[in-house]
Amino acid sequence: MSKILLLGCGGLGGQLAARLIAAKHRVIGVKRSPLKEALTGLQLVMVDITRASEVAEIPTAVDLVIVLLSPGERNKAAYQELYQDGIANVLAHFSKASGQGPRPRWLMVSSTSVYAQNAGEWVDEASPTLAQSFNGEALIGAEQQLWAHSGASTVVRFSGIYGPGRESLVRRVREGRPLQYGPAYYSNRIHEQDCLGILCFLIDRALAGLPLETLYLASDSAPVPLAEVAGWLSEQLACSPPPATLSHTSSGAMNKRCRNSRLLNLGYVLRYRTYREGYGDLFERGLVSGDALPGA
């Protein structure tokens, strides 16, 4: 049994905590606010990491730290405060305690928003990160802080996450909102269950002392034009495909293709290789049906 510190216990973090507890690990969760639902076996530490005076309450005698943060608001100030100031506070706290025992390994969840490529290019772990969005810039800064703090750090960049409660594209298709058909506007996605599977896969390797790269790009194996996904979804929903936008441009932060070779070569097997398997499972399980959809 290992001792794992989880910075962030939101939707994805809470599910990960439950899996780790089921695997007999001791899990400490750090969160700004109370859990929406109690989780048996989780030691919750109520701390706002953006406040330097509070981080001293975070235990440092752990085997692994998982950073899975989510800002309370989607704006530049919130992202900078959490991913710049908050991360800096936590790392400073661990640096002060570095002489009190073995240093933990680190695993951070980031995003493919760090890439600025916008003309349908392929990107991977070696591609330059020149984000032009405030969230991408904040994440790049957090990644760099973590790597500078510890050589035993691994970052996982997830593409667009979908799954139960994450059906914004389905809602867009059903509502018939216009989208770009030409030139091709590529999008990338990964099912929520594969996000959890990948994290558990990497956690198991880290706790076993097996080598990990400093960076993995995590996306499914089908980076395809958004129009293709929307067309397929419209067939499943028995509705008309969304109309085309009046103007066409190949620019945009999402217009890139994410390569997942490094992660697959490590041995992870995707549960949902393409959007067809992932969304298909949601339809089969009745999680996308009728007029009502789960929240965004």
C-alpha cells in the first residue's frame, strides 16, 4: 500500500481517488471546498493552495503526488493564480521538507491547449509549445515549475475529455449549431474512462519504480475533422447534420492532430480507440438519449 497525495478532487480527481482507495492505497485529497459526496477512505485536507499560509497543512511524507487541478472560473486571473501561484506555493512547501525523508514522484495532468499549432499539423511530445490562450500559457508555466522542482516528474497532456456529463458536442449537433466543413477543422478527444485508465497505468508504473518519460500526450487514435464526428453523431441522434458556417478558416486553437504513439508504445491499451467506440458506448448505455442531457 502506498501513500498518495491528490491535489484536486473534482470530477475526475474524485473518481481517481475512488479507484486508488479500492486498490488499497492510502489517499490524501487536497481541496478548497467540501466534497459533493463523501468518499469512504479519503483523508480530506481543506486547503486553498493559492494561499501560501495554508499549504503548510499539506502532508509531504508521501510516495506520489498527483496534480489534478481545476480553476473555479475560466479566466486568465483564475488560471494564473492556481497554476502559477498555487503550484509555486506547493513546490516551495515540499522543498522545505525535502530533508525529512525520500522525495515523492510527481504526476501532473495538463492539456493539449499548450500547443499553438492551428493548421492541422501533427503534434507530439517533441512539438514546441507556444500557446496563445491564457489557459495554455498557465499550464506551460506549471509544467516548467514542476520539471524544475523534480526530475522524477511526469506530465500527461489530455486532449478534449468527453463522457457522461461531458456531452457539449452532442448538444451542439442536436441544436443544429453551424460548424466548419471546409477546409478540414481537426479535433482531438479522449474518453473520461481512458483518462482514468491512463492515470492508473502511469501511477502503477511510478509506484513500482519503473521508468517514465517526463511527458506523455494522451488522446485517442482518431484525430479527425470535427464535421466527421458531428455527421456520425447526427446519424445516431436521427437529426440533420449541423449547417456549415458562412466563413471558413483553418485557424483555431483546436485545429491540430495529436499523436499518442509514446503512450501506446509504453503499453497502455485504449478502451475507446475512436469517437465511434466512445460515443457509441454512451448511446448504448442510455447516457445520450431523449431530450435531456447531462450537464456540460
